[in-house]
Amino acid sequence: MFNRLRQLSLIALFGLATALGAEPYPAGSSQRSVSINGETIELFAYKPAHYKGGPVLLVLHGLGTNAPGYRNYAIPIADHLGMLVIAPLFDRKRFPTWRYQTGGIVRDQRAEGEFTVEPEARWMGRTFLDIIDSVLAAEGRPDLGYSLIGHSAGGQTLSRFAAFMPHAAKHIVIANPSTYLWPSRDERFPYGFGGLPRQVADDTVLRRYLAQPVTILLGTADVERGADLNVREGAERQGYNRLERGHNAFSAAQRLAQQRGWPFNWKLLEVPDVGHSARRMLGSTQAQAALARD
């Protein structure tokens, strides 16, 4: 049902883009503004010179909101795999932690009892898919596939995207995030599924989460406890540093899948001797491998 609705949405978007004279993205680096649900979003793009209609790669920046830099870091991926890179800019004023890193699912995360969930149209995952749809419409290619990769804060939001947002992404690469959405209702959101209404936190949702095409991409030297590391109680239970938290999250997900007999499609890759560097993580052969895997 979701894929059928998305196809209808793309047909409508394609017609609108044609009517408005939206142009395909040019070869090389470029920038344009798009309106997504009434908000203007800056997109930094890169299309290989010999682009032949490859998939879209949505690249999500970290806390520093360096979207142009992330676009540049992903150029080797684009050239090697023939992908169209799109790096949106999400400023911290309009997209604070509750909305960006933790997905826009719950605004008041200190509430007791059952959380109030925001409308799905306001979730970051919906924004990501709307951006991708706008790119497909501009390209005149509603059939293009897409993948997502995010580093640090961008990895955090993809952890929540993978859990809650229906999508058709081929790959979701989560690199060096400070926290994960733990596959458990024992941890309260945003660190787990606890406190969320049943319709977004039951076993069907957990099972789907573990079946996602997720790759956890970890720098083996990302072990420093710097100022940007989340050190709240829920985060600290995930591990001492980002490397440890990544291994622990993967193991917890794998263990739950084995216990329940559920499909488990997550992968874990390490980038040797790399710390908390978006440039080196996105520029690694491991990132390319994660986005090329079946």
C-alpha cells in the first residue's frame, strides 16, 4: 500500500515539476532551494559527469550542519557507484535535537507516561522522502532508487528513520552516531521504544526495524568522549563511547532477532584507524561497500 501511494505521489510530483519547469540537476556540484511542507530547504548536489540514471544518495550532516562539506565528502561514492548525491541543510534553529537527531517523533521527551506522538507528516523521515521525491520529479525519473547515509547527528536520525518510516530505501548507512534507537521497550524513547503508543512500538514495528537494510559503520578510533557526545543516562547505558555503542546496538538487535526467529538484515562494518571524521568515514572503501551491497 505504501509503495502504491508513493507511486501516485511521484506521478503527481512529476506533473507539477514539469508544469513549473523544474530542471534536472546539472553535472558536477550545484545548489538549489526546494519547498518541503512549506519550509525552504537548501540542497547541495553532485552529479557525476558520466551519470547514467543511477540511484539518489541522500547524505545527512552532523551537528555542524556542514551540508556542502558532506556533499563533497560523498563525491568519491557518487563517482564510484554512479549515484546522484543530495545533501540537505537542516539548520539547528528550525531542526533542533528533538526534530532532527531523534526524528521529530516526540517533542516533549521528558513527559511521563505514554508519549504524545507528532503527526507523521512532521517526522524527519517524511521530510527525507519528500526531498527525494522532489529530486526524482526534477530528474523526470520516478523509477530511480535511493539510499541514505548519515554521520554523527545524521546517523542518529537515520536510526529513528529505519524504525518508524515506511520507505523503499535500498541502503541505510548509520555512521558514528552518539545514540541509537535501542530495539527494546525497556528503554524509553528516544533511546528505545518505551513510552510510545502501541501502534508505533509493538512487535510488528520491532520486527520491521530489524529487517531493515541497515549498515552500522564505525570508525575504530571513534573512542573519545568529546563535548558533542550524548552523556545522558539513557545514552550512557548504550556504551562508553561511539564505537562501543555501535557494537552494543548491533549485538542487541542481532540477539533479539535470534531469540524471536525474526529476519535480521543489519550489517556492521568498521573503518580502521578513523575517529569522528565525516570526511574519512564517507570517503572510505567501507562506505562504498555498504552502499553497494545487495
